[in-house]
Amino acid sequence: MNKFTVHYPNGIKRHINRKERDLLLSSLTQIAPHVYTSTYFSGHLKLTSGPNFLDLELIFDYPPDREYEREQTPKGMVARLEQMGFVSA
């Protein structure tokens, strides 16, 4: 089986594959077969796969102006905050 579940302190459950589990294993505690718990959340976001932005663009049309905005993923938010000087755990 290639699916594992991680329970975070804020109540979020996340399904991960074996490769992700191996990367996070030092900070995880196994509570059942294929089920782990973690003591922190933000550090794991950087290790997740996927894009920083969703393949979606919102258009806000306020004549005569038009604004475009892309939807950011949690991984992208962490990256942006780090670029601004914030340090994640």
C-alpha cells in the first residue's frame, strides 16, 4: 500500500505517498498501521509536491480597470512568506 495518513495538530488529515512519508519520518510518530501524527505543520508544507499556484485565474472587472489574480496554494503562501523574510518552523 502506498498511501499513508498524517494527522496534524490543527485537525487536518493529509494523505501522503511512501516517498513523502520517508522525507517526513523523523518528525512523525506512528499511531497505527499507515497512520502517523505530526507535531508541526508549516515545515511540512515546503516538502509537499505540487504547484505554488492553481491553474486558475480570477478576473475582477471594475470599469475602467481590470485586475487579474491567481489562486495560491498553501505551499505557495509559505514560499511567498519566506521571500518576505518570515521563517517557518
